[in-house]
Amino acid sequence: MKIYIGHSRNFDYKKELYEPLKQSGLANSHELIFPHETDQVINSKNIIKNCDLMIAEVSFPATGLGIELGWANCFERPIICIYKTGSKLSGSLKVVTDTFIEYSDNEELVNKLEEVL
């Protein structure tokens, strides 16, 4: 499955999100797309259009992430929202998905995603 990983830039996403996912079994069984792995500008709209699923880390609100969620919803791509325990989530997320995964650490994040996928 081709999975787009959306997120805010307001945290250390390379360490806290990309690395745990890359080191998990998910990276072996799915094609994970990390949009900000390099500093190159990418056309996330086209990438999302050609994905099977979007995982959105929604602990930190971000306009760009909201736009990507809108595209995924319009393209009828399933969306899984993941968030850290204690995060205040936007109520509008419920319009694009009913799949939410709360996690307290990287291990729990990976385990719960592996269960769902």
C-alpha cells in the first residue's frame, strides 16, 4: 500500500515521526511517503491523489496539513489521524475521517498503526 505521511512542521517530525516509522515493519510492507524528508518542494496534491491512504499526525495544527487532508478527502483516500496523548484536536477533523489513533510514545504509535494496517 502507498501511504502518504502528512504532518505539521512545528515539531521534530524527522526524529519523532519519520524515524520510528522507517524502523518499523510498516516500512517493509508498505511504501511510506515522507514529504519533508528533503528540502525539495514536492507536489503533494498529485502524490496524495496516487496514494492508497493518508496518515496525518494532527497533534499540531497546520494550514498545509489541513489543505492536504482536504485533498485526500476529495480524492476519497482513507485518512488515519494520529495524535499524541494530551493534544487538543480540531473538531473539523471528524468531517474527513472517523479513524483516530492516540499514542503516548513511538512504540505505541507503531504498534497501533500495525494493528490498523
